[in-house]
Amino acid sequence: MIVEAGQIALALAFIVSLYAAAASFLGVVRGSPELLVSGRFGMYSIPALLIVATGALIYAFVNNDFSVRYVAENSSLAMPREYTWVAFYAGNAGSMLYLAVIFALMAVVAIAAIRKNLPYTSPYAVGIMALSLSFLLGVMLFLANPLARQAFTPMDGEGINPLLVHMGMFIHPPLQMAGLVSVAIPFSIAMGAMLANKGGNDEWVDQGRLWGMISWLILTAGLLLGSWWAYTILGWGGYWAWDPVENSALMPWLAMTAFVHSIMVQKRRGMFRMWNMVIIIIAFTMAQLGMFINRGGPVPSVHSFAQSSMGWLFLAFMATTMIASIAAFIWKSDTLRSRGRLESVLSRESAFLAQNVLFLTVAFVTLWGTIFPIFSEAASDTVMTVGQPFFNRVNGPMLLLIVLLMGVGPMLPWRRAAPRNILLMLRYPALAALVVGVALYATGVTRPVALIAFMTCVIVTAGILQEWIRGTIIRHRRGEAYHTAFVRLLSANRPRYGGYVVHLAIIMLAAGAIGSSFYSVQRDFAMSPGDTETLGEYRFTFIGTEHASFPDREEDYARFKVYSGDDYLGVMEPFRAEYPSFRIASTIGAIHSTPIEDFYIVPSEFRGDGEAVFRVLINPMVWWMWASGPIMVLGTLLALSPRRSRATVRMSVPAGAQGARA
């Protein structure tokens, strides 16, 4: 009965979402407040219905109800119970339900906010969100129902893909999927303002920025966690391979990064109104493209765990919304005239614009490299994939230039800057970069590209520190203690200084990627128990292996004693499991990580005579990539945190003074 109740809740949610969309748009056309209120409350009711459906599916998983087809396909008696949450979204049907629940919850929060702050935009935004949700629910209800029963109930299920049995899967896929679907919220707000002929008054910008940054943060966290998962479980020693599924999340992230920067110019200077609409349309289109690729699109990927043929429905929906958005943009373009204009190439506005163009260029280059195999197969019946060298060679210089602009741009004044002032602002950051460059060269960092990249990171870091130090000193001269001055400096302009914290996190990420990309060392060793080998300053002795058999897999653990010079680092245990039913192997490397470098051992092959083959890597500075994540979150939360209201400040004014002023 519980599963059937979930089925009914799903059907009701679909009907209500269609009604909410129709009521919202008809309410605007007919000028009917009753219809608008009815549509809004319809959207408010959908999360409760979807939570009932979610509870029903979780109940079926926990109770091993293999009469539910999705449970039988993505669970088994041997699967650890704690991975029920992972199994929930391991396949297409469950992931669709997850997407619908998350989107419905975010939509309700967003609708409540824009109803209060942007009442004229609310009906259009509600209608757009309801249409997007209706598509998800319709596909799920008619083509990928997670609660559908099957005629025959098996004794056991098939289980989830073994590569998903990893702690990272508890967080990475939910965040990545939530990030993709969350782009629809700022898109709906922006399009709603434009359709209401209010796209040019900038009142929607605060809500657009808020939800744009929330979406950006979710996408960022998903990308970082995905890289960590790939690094720890796929057993290849890397974290990013420009794979189509990786790219499917990177492309909307690039577009959303451009959007959250560009919308600040609109807020401050009333510029880039048309440009911002174009960016959010591109971001929404790329997010839908990401769902298409993740839903079993034709692009081959090592990360595709939910293959199906319904990806083409997502492609059709993407094309429909893109065409409709472009048509609406052309129709309403006269309402998007900017009140300001670009006065100088040497200005903060110009730096943001150049940065945005580079972000979108990287996104479109990545798009071309991702979909190229489709065109090659159609043209010559041969699948030709685009590998890492292409992306690194083309996107690498542009990403480095973006990093440079990220440091220089915020230091430039609005409107225009004198060349002499720019040189004065950059003198200390440039001097710091030169000193660090010389020091790095002396320690062996001699590759020109790596040296330039590290020096660029130093310029950005020094520029941020210069701004903080200068602002802190000014406040200290007014009588504040240094630590108080610094805290109040950050609090005084939270969007700006929160952005600086995020930029520092990006520099940490970039430094880790540069160090590990240019100076990683890798060797393969065939070793027998008792053998000792060396790589760099590390010495490692192969102790032996341990084997364990389970109903669904065969596991082998290798044990090593590892030394760095004369320092004993302990015992490291890389792991490999063979899953005969899936015909795949799951490999987890043993990693000793420090801020300087990672020592990484991964088993390649276990042989019957006790000998085994291992891949051993030294990856410099990878630790900084994972450390950047929490700092990025803190910086974003600082940038989004509300300022102290003016009403609070007025309360401190004596009543007599207020009366005298009146």
C-alpha cells in the first residue's frame, strides 16, 4: 500500500504542476488574482506530494521489495544498507525523482521570496518553474517510474554499480544533479522579470544574484567532490579527464560564473542587461544539455551509470526552451536598454566583460570537444573522441588569463582608470610574483608554462592581500585594533570581500592543478612480497596481500610499509575488488597526503604466485585542491550573508534626536 500511495502522489504532483503552470499564465492574461494565488499554492503543495513518493521508494529499498522494478535493478541483499541512499539515485528513474524533489523545494523557497520582493515577476517565474517541473514529472511518470511494479518478483536484485559504492557517492551525485537543476531558478527569475517588462529596472538583480550564487556554489561543490571521487576510486591517479559527464557539469558552471560576475555590473552600473539575459539563457541551455548527457545521451563516458534512450526527450525540451527563450528575448529586447555605457577599456566593467567572454569561450570549446564524436560518427561512421591534450592546449591559456583578470579586475575602479594608477596598484603584486618566480626557478620549477602559471597565481593572491592590508590599516588609523579592523572590513562590504575569499580558494585550486599537472611522477612496479622499491624520496616495501570472498565480489588488499627519507609513514593498503556479475573492477588507491604532495599507490593486477603490479605516483599539491572547497563555501556564504539592516542602525539614535530632526 505504501508503494501505491507513492504512485498516487506522483500522479497528483504531475497534475498539480500542470495546473500551476496554466493558472499562472492564464492569471496574467486574464488579470485574475485568484488564478495567480491558486497557481502559487499549487506549487506550494507539490513538495509534500513528492516527499510521500520519495518515502515510498526508500521504504521499498529498506524492505528489499524487489517487486518494484527500480529496487530490483539497483539493490541487492548483499548491498550494504547504508548505500540505500546511493541506490535511490543510481538509476534514471530514481535520479528523476530526486531531481523533482530538490527542484520543487528550491522553487517553493524562491517563489516565496520573489512574491514578497518582486510581485510583478512572480506569476511568470512560477509558470516557468511549474513547466520545468511538469516536464520532469511527466517523463518520470510515463517513461521512468521509480515505483512501477513488475510481474515477476525475483529473490534478489541486481545491485548498484560497484563504482558507486564509495563515500563520495553520498554527496557528489546529489550535489551535481541539484546544481544542474538549480540553474532553472535564476533563469525563471530573469525571464519572469523580462516577460513582465521589468528586465530593465534592475529590481530583480538581487534575487537573480542570490539564486545564481546558490546554483554556482552547488555546482562547484559537485565538481570538486566528483574530482575527489575519481581520484580515490577510479584508480588512475588523476582527478579530471575532460570526460563528457565531467564537461556536462563544467559548462553550466562556467556560464553561471560569468553570470554572477556580470550581474554585479548591472547592479552597480545598470549595464549589461541584455548580456546578462543572454548568459542566463546559455547557462540554462547548458544545464539541460548536461542532463541530456547524464541521462544516457549518445556521447560515450566512463561516468555513465544510468544509460537509457530517454535522453533525447531532454534534448527536445532543451531545444524548445532555448528557442522560446530566444524568441522572448528578441520580443522584449527594447525593455532591456542599459542606462550606463562602457566608458573605458581600463575599468572594472571592461575586466568583467573580458572575463565573461573568456568563460563562455571555454564553455563553447568544451561543448565542441564533447559533442565532436557525434558529428564524426555521423560523417564517417567512425567514433573519434577528443582527449585531454586538446582541452589542455586550447582551454589552458584561456583559463590562465581568466585567473589573471580575476586578480586585476576587482582592483580597477568603476568607469575608468588611469594607466599610471594601474601600474601603482600592480607594483607590489608584480614584485611578489617576480620574487616567487625566482625562488621557484631556483628550486627546480623551470618549465616556462608552469612558472608563468604560478606567478599569475601569486599576482592574484598578493593583490587580494594588498587590498585587505590597505583597508585594515585605514581602519586601524581610526582607532580600531588590527583584528577588529580586519573583521569589520570584511563585514562592511560582504559581496566584495566574500568574493575575494572565493578567489583565494580558486587560486588554491589552480595551484594544485598546476603542480600536479606539470610535476606528477608515475611508475609501474611488479613486486613480490618482501620487495622494496623507491620513487623520489619515498621507499616502500611490499608486505603481501590478503584475499576475501563475498557473494558479489572478490577482494584483494595489498600492504606496504612506506618511508619518506628516514621518516616512517606507516602501513598503506591499496585495494581492488572484482565484480564478476558486472564484469568490472573497483580500485581504491592508498594515499598519503600532505600540503606538499600525495604519495599514491594503486594496484593494477594481482597474480596467482603472490606477485602483483602496482602503479605508484607522486602528485604535488593535490591537497590544496581539496582544501579549497571549504574556503570556497565560506567565501560564498560571506558574500551572500545579509548586511545589518538600516532599521537596526536607526534604533541606536536617541528618540529626542529623531523628534528634533522631524
